[in-house]
Amino acid sequence: MPREWRRPLAEFDPAAFHRALLTVDVGRFMVFREVIDSTMVVARRELDEGAPHGTLVMAEEQTAGRGRKGRTFQSPRGENLYFTLLLRSPLDTHRRLPVLVPLAVCRAVTGLGVQAAIKWPNDLWAGGRKLCGMLIDAELAQGQGFAMVGIGVNVNGDPTIIPELADIATSVRRELGRDVSREALLAAICNELEVALQLAPAEAIARYRAASLVLGREVVVTPLSGLPFVARAESIAQDGSLVVLDSTGQRRSLNAAEVTLRPASEAGSRPA
């Protein structure tokens, strides 16, 4: 039987969140639900109804949380952060969201003392395990970018009690050895994101590279089509694409692919 680990639920306090918020737009308009299927579903409706830039949709619990490639996102009640931000941005900023969003979340988490890094393109890892996942649904209309940015952060829960996550996930609490305020962390993410949205492109990509988990390491790349291959992650381009050097000596620029860190025991060898 799986190990059980639970504490009394600490309900999220929207008022405490807003007291810690320093932004002009991001997070100022909040849609809060106790239980919903997915914050992305509610965010879609809010976007279609004209919700303003920076609108925050948050839930204590999701019954059908969605990750990348349609994967299920575990969303137990009262422990973590599950939210979607609606962003309306100029095209240049909109195109850089895959860099700006993970950068902002990483800076907020490391501000707590967690040694977190960005696993390209936009997951956060700490201690060799996944801490946070993000999903960006983006579209263009009338010269402006619209995006729904879904984010799930393991905060005070213990994902290792879930068998399929036992060896691959962690939480802020596991990394720090103590509970943290979900309200303060969510506010910090919003604060950092509003700052990141104003960064010059060169500064943003420099900060993203500095926070990268994959640069200089061997990875297994699984393209959207084609066979997986081993490569070394060499650089991250200005547009956020990952430049890798494969086993034939060819450089490839990746805009969309699944990238997995190659185990140290296998690094240095090349596939036949």
C-alpha cells in the first residue's frame, strides 16, 4: 500500500495573498474556486469574456488538471498551488513567454531558499526532481498576443506518497524541511512575472540561461516526430530554442521537443 502523509488542511487566504502583491496588473483580478475541473477551462471562459491582462484563476483542488501533451496533473486539496494567468501582451513580449514565465517562477521559488533550476523548456526541478510544471496555451489576434499560462507548484504536499511520482517529484517543503506560505509564494510569482514582462530581451535570456538545468549536460531529445536521440545541450537562443550537438556532430535548434536529462552513469557514451 502507498505511504500516507497528510496534515490538517490550511485553506488559502486570498486576502493574505493580495496583501503581499506588489503588482499593477498581474494577479490583481482573481477568480478563486474551491474545487473545479481545471483552472485552464475557467481561464478560457474568462478570456473569451474579456477578462483583463493579469487575471488569475486559482483553485484549491482540480479534478481534471491538465499537463503538457494531455497528461493528468495530480491536484490534491489545500497543499499546493494550481492556477492559470491570462496574459495580453505585445507580440514581442508574447513570443518570449516561454522564457519569461519559467524565469519568473524560478526566481520566486529560489527566493525562498530552494535550489531550483529550469529544465528546458519550462519545468522547474530541485534536488534532481520535478518541482513545478507549466503549460502555455497561446494565440494571436489583431496584432496582440493572448496566453493562458497554467502553473502547478508542489508547495507543502509530499508527492512521493503517489507511487508514480515517488522517484521523480519533490515539493518546496521537502526541499526546505518546513512549510511555506502559499499566499506569499503565489504573490512572489506574480510580482516576479510582472517584472520579467518588462525585461529587455538580452537581460531576460541571460537570466534564463543562468537558471538552466540542462546547459552543458547530455540529454535525450524526443522530437514531436522522429526517433529520440542523445545530444549535448550547448546553448539557448534569443528566442528560447535549445541548441544541441548530436552524436554526429550536427547542431540542431529545438523549438518543441521532450528533453530528458541523461543519467550520469550513461553520460559520455554514444548510441550506436
